[in-house]
Amino acid sequence: MLNKSINFLLENAGAIIQYRLRKEILQNITKTEEENLLEQVYQTPYFKLVESYVKPNGIIGGFSIMDKDKDTRLQDCEAAARLLSYFSVPKNHPIVSNFVAALRNDDILREELTFDGGYAGRFDSINNGNATMAVIYVMQAMLGYGDDYDDLRDFQDVCLKGFYNILNVSSLDEIIKYNPKIGKNAPYIDSNAFYPNMYTLAMLAYTQSWRTDKNVRMMADFFNHLDKIVESGSQVGGVSRLINGRLRCTSAAFTSLVRAFDPAIIDTIIYRRMLTEIAMLDVGLDAEVIAKSAFMVDAAIDGEGILRLHFDLPHNKRYSPRYLEYPTKYADVRLEPFYEPRKREPLGLLCDLTFWAVQFLTLVNK
């Protein structure tokens, strides 16, 4: 079935998907073809936007620009880093290498981190992935620099400890606390608690040096164990973190079920991205959520090789990927710059979804 999906993409997808498909999955790209496709990637409108936001010091956009002051969301450096990563821009490209060098320069960070907590508080909540430095480390990892630097390898150990920690608990109530004045409506995690979130997952997904048979097996065990904890009735929605007596937001902590792929239910913003990053851990079919997702993805690919979701269902409209625009921290991946109409569904969107299906099943079965 994937042969039809690949042929569909080769015939219809734009330069970004063509490049990633040929280089990462088919691995049949020549040097000349790679250079030509990359040049087309560099001419796409969103890459041009990122290019326009590069500062003389190497930082792209900034860390603390308010939405009302942004031309686009790509002016946020995390969104820019995600775009460069998703577009597979080589790590030796000047925009990428200069950006990473800036992220490793304390003087530049002191100048750029001007929001509440700022430079002085950049390591607050590092153990549960909610620190500014966690974001900075993950951006480097996504750009291909996650294993070359002691600080980043140390953060990998912190990430692993958070996942290992949950294997020893039978209920999330052993980790999560509640504000006594508000009760069950105010769950929080201590700032120094080891606990996994979307950044600690991404850090491990985009790096290699932590990978041993034991650690990879543990990651599969974590997601299977999380399912059991949640199904036992301990599921918690959004949690905060307590820093110096103040509750602050967290970034997608693993306190609820990671749902397997289902083409009929689109109920979270980072739905496909999270499943991809779990598959990138090399857990294969040992993680039940990945095994179930692989079965459902394969079943949802139609006779033309296209992955189709049920966009027509009313409950799917809110999180429909057809409305994706920029790769923010709370968005799924979009690779096609335009979603041109094709019958009722945009062609670009079908290419995005189908490439994800090919990528996901390739990761699961490698």
C-alpha cells in the first residue's frame, strides 16, 4: 500500500515533501537532485519569512515578542526552529549553524531573555521540561545538534529520569498536588519534580546518544504504564507548576492518555506530531499506542494511497489540520506551503497527511 502513497507524493507533493521523501525514506537522492530540491525549499514563502527574521546576533525573531507585536508567528524563535527542522534544512546552513551558536552564547541569551523570570530563571523547572533552557536545548536537538554538547547530553539524562520516575508510581496522585484553597481544579507539579512533558519527549526523539536497549525498552514501558495509570481513574487535564510559591503554566505534561490514531477523531492540536515523536524513539510496536496507531493509519489509507481523515464530522472541525498555518509549539506539522483545492479536500493537505502516514509507518517498521 505504501508504494501507492509514495507514487501519489512523487506526482503531487511540493519540494519540501519531495526532498524529505527522497532523502529520508527512499534514500535514493543524488547530490544534484538534493541541491536542486533544497534550493526550491529555500524559495518557499515560509522559509523566506524565517530568513527575514534573522537578527545580526543569529537569533531568529525572539523569545518574548508578544503576539500583537509579531508580523507572523514565525517571528517566535521556537516556531522558526520547528520550521527549519520540519523542512530538514541542513545543520550546516548558515541560518541554522548561526542560530545554534547564538543559543549557546550566554551574553546573547542574557540580552534576549527579557520576559518574566528571564535569564536568571532559565533553568526553573528543568526537571519536568518546563524551563526556558529545556526549550533552548530542544531547538538545538531538532536542528541536528542534540548530541554534540555536554549540556544537551546532561539534559537527555534529566529527560530519561522523568520517564523512569513514572514507572515507579501507581497513580498520578503520587506526583500531582493540589492547591488547598482551590482543590481538584488546581493541580500542580513541584518545580523540581522529575516528570515528562512534550519537550522532554522531543529531546529524546531528536537525539541518539541516550539510546540503549534498556532505555528504549523503558520508553515503550512508560507509555504502556501511563495508559494503565490513566485508565485507573487518575487522569488529570492541564497542570501547573509551582515556582517560588506561584503557579505557572506547564507545556503538555503527560497527565492524560496519549490516544492512538483514529481518522474519525481529531481531538488535540499536536496529535500526529506527538505520535511521530514517540515512534522516533525506536519503540516500534512495543508501545501499544504506536501499534494501535500503525494499524489504524494503514487502514485509513485509501485505494489511491492517500491517508484520509473524517473532516466532515462536526467534532473534528476545531482541530482540523486544514487550518494549520505556522509550526508553533502547539501545532501539528505542515510541510506544503499551499493547500490548493482538490474536490472537497485541498491537495496540499492530502500530501501532508499522506507523507505523515509514510513517515510514521516507516519509523514504526524500521
